[in-house]
Amino acid sequence: DDYVKQQKAISNRQKELNLNEFSDMDPIARAQFEGLRAGTYVRVEVHKIPCEFVNNFEPKTPIILGGLNAHENGFSFLRTRIKKHRWFPKKVLKSKDPLIISLGWRRFQSMPIYALE
């Protein structure tokens, strides 16, 4: 519990530093440092895409680009239950070992802290 509070305090301090440092910058320069804010419309140019994409492109079908929302980019606490699949190797998962999690089409890496109740 102290670890979570400590990480949130570090995150909040960094947010305040960013706000103070970038407050007097114009939006374009600020975006170069911080990235674009959530809800900003952007134009995306994709280079070196496979020819299959161009050959099979259907303009009526949307192209989905993924990213993280502002609240998904920080530290969070999740209480869940994990069950090992029978095909999983005999290796034991340890706290802070990198773990790739798939939720729908999203995949992200996490370093969970395990606990037993």
C-alpha cells in the first residue's frame, strides 16, 4: 500500500513540474515535449507499408489506430485472479517479472506485484 502511495506521489510531482515548466509555451512546442493531449485530432502519415495493405485497401472500412488514454499511462492498482494454463511452462511467475497482457486488440506490458490472501 505504501508503494502505491509513493508511486502516485512521484507521478503527481512530475505532473506539477510539467504543468509549471510548459505553461508558458505555445501549443505546438508543448506537444513536441509532452505529446498530444487526449481528444486532439491528428493527421497520420504511414510510410513503408506492405503492398498487401495497398492492394486490399477498402476506403469504406475504417483503419483503427490504438493508443493509451491519459489515465492508462500511469500507475494503477488492479485486484485480479490469475490461473496458469496447462500448456504454460513450469516456470513460476515472480513479482515484478514483465508480463504481456492481451485485452481484446490491446496488448501491453506490466510488471505485476503478486500477493496471496
